[in-house]
Amino acid sequence: MSNGTNYWCEIMADNPTSELIYDGRCPDCAERRVELPAPLPDPGDDFAWLVRDYDSFRRFMLEELAGRFPERTRWTAGDLEVVLVEALAAILDQLSDMTDRVAAEAFLETARRPESVRRLLSLIGYDAATAAGLVDDPPALAEGKTRHQKLDELWRRNPHLMAPARLAGPQAIRNQRRMVTVNDYAVRLREHPLVMRASSWSAWTGSWPTVRVATVLWEDRALDEADLSYPEDLRQRVTAFHQMHRLWKPVWEPVSPTIRTLLRPYLENWRMAGQEVILEDAVPVGIKMFLSIRVRANYFQSEVRNAVLQALGTGVGGFFAPGRLNFGEDLHASNIFQTLMALDGVENICLNRFKRFGDQYPDQTDTGRIPLQGLEIAVCDNDPLRPERGYLHLNLRGGRRG
């Protein structure tokens, strides 16, 4: 076989020479003829590509030995050739398994290593570490870890957590982050941890249309309020949100930024080019309410009072919690009754006064509805230092004192 191969290589190595042959009667007409070597024979393919495990490797090599040495009719496990075949088959089985594992790490569906899944998700623009709420440790820490290192450790301890990320990553491609239509600005801003509510509309300024966005912010704060004290968990959520959308990392020290400062990069990153966007605060409307409440016989008045203040408060789950009421949403007395009658210890309620703050506004006790419009949102902070933001007056009767 080697001699034949050398023969064909020698033939192919020489350039074919052409020859002019004059066969016709015309002495000026000739034909150029070139004698080309015969094509190389097909080498064939006698290797079984489905051979992948120990048993198939062992059987394949034993069959090859039996074919090369037909005069030998007996092969036992004690033969040196069989021992070498089995040792080689074991090594090939390990290499084949390693090849399969390496190939599986190239696909999101079959990858098993946390760093492989994380990198494959990053190729489609999905940051799994940020989506899990992980942030980088401050540089001041000597052994600080990045959010990617934290995610790899988390997935290594809990492999089942990789399955939701595999599903969320491809689905995130379909989520449009752009701000093109007027409604897009409100929808995208509501995703920010500092924004509870948002409403957007287009206004003509005389030269070009401007998109204006009104917001209800965390703890009903103002856009330009300075010296805010952000809780640590809120800082982490805002930092993770900025990392997810590839925005600049917020600088919390030594002076806390205003909310407008934190929202502006998000708008600039996703708004349509050439579109002017103006952020505005919502218009708070203070509500004055005088309520008379009859307490059940077996309940203390102090407990019922605290429950009523909490139900109509601005805390989590409160009726006047920031973001619960929408822009221009009318305030109905029936909703107040429904909220208070669900409390333990409340037997009956009488609404004595129900109006907007300000002497120019009439009492709406008879109608049971305070109309609001535009960017107005009903608020009732019940803060004696800021009566313009609404307050409650409770008159409790019955029950037990204490």
C-alpha cells in the first residue's frame, strides 16, 4: 500500500506536459493534448464512528486483531494482547466521555457547569447574576467577590437554580426595552425600583413634541429631594438594576444622589434618539377625613385605633401607600368603608367629613366621592407637620378603654 501511495504521489508531483499534434491537412491547425494521471483511488472509511464506550472499543479492537491474524483462533483474557486492548479501551472510554462533556458545555440546554451556563446566557445579553439580585462586593473588602463569582458558588451548591435561568434567558430576548411610543416611557420607568407609578403623555412645546413623564416615587419622595437616606436593601436593588441595564454604578457616598439623578441615565440609555423627555413629580392632593367608629364590646379602643391608622396609612399594605392609587383616580368613601369594616373590632363607621385640603374645596360627604384628574393623586400622610398632605381625625366610641 505504501508503494502504491508513493507511486501516485510521484505522478501527481510532476506537472503534466502538453503536446501539439498536427493531424489535419492544414499545416497551421494543431491540437493540444495533455495526458493527465488517473484520479486517486477512494481511500474508503472502515472506521465505525458509533464506537464510543468501553464495550464497543474493546470489541472493535478484538475484531481488528482477529482480522489481521486469522491463523489465531483462540483469544483469552490472560493474553497480553487482550490485556492491552482492555486497558486501551478503558482509556478511550474516558476520553470519549470527556469529549461528550466538553461538547455539551457549548449548548445552553446541555451545559452543566455554572460558569458555562452563565457565559452562554451572557452571549444573548442576559446577566443571570444581576437577575438573581447579586452585586459586586465593595473594593474595600480584601476578599471581595464579584457577582459572577457569587452566582457560580450559588449554582454549584444548588444546581436546580440553573433551570429557571435557562428558561428566563431566551425569553428575555423578546422583551422590548426600548422607549419609542409614549406608553413605553411609563412602562419602562415602572420597572425601576425607585418608581411606584408612572404616567406619560406627549405635549407640544411650540417647536417639537416633548414626552413628559410623571412619577410616584419610593416613600412618596420628590425627584429633586436632597440628602435622602436610602436603605441598604434598596441600594442593592438599584445597583443590581443599573448593572442589568449596563448603566453607570450609583455612587452613594459621601452625598446621596437625588432620584432624578438615578433615573436620568436609564431614560437616556433607552429613549428614542432626538426625543426630549421631561420628568415630573405627581400632584399630591391632601385628603381630610373625620371618622366616627363604634368599637365592639370585647375590643380595646387603642388597639382598634392603631389598626385603623395602619389600614389607612402609608406603610406597606396601607390604603394610601405610595403607588397604590393611580393618577387621576377618584377617591370613593365606599372603599374607605370596605377597608375599615374588614378590621377586627370595628362594628360601625360614620363618615363626618370627606374633602380635599383647602377651604376652597367643598365637603364631599354626601356624594361619597372626591373627583381627581390629570396628575393628581390622593394622599393622606396624617403628619401634623404637613397638614397639606392630608390628615385623619378619629372619634372612637364603645368597646373597652385602654
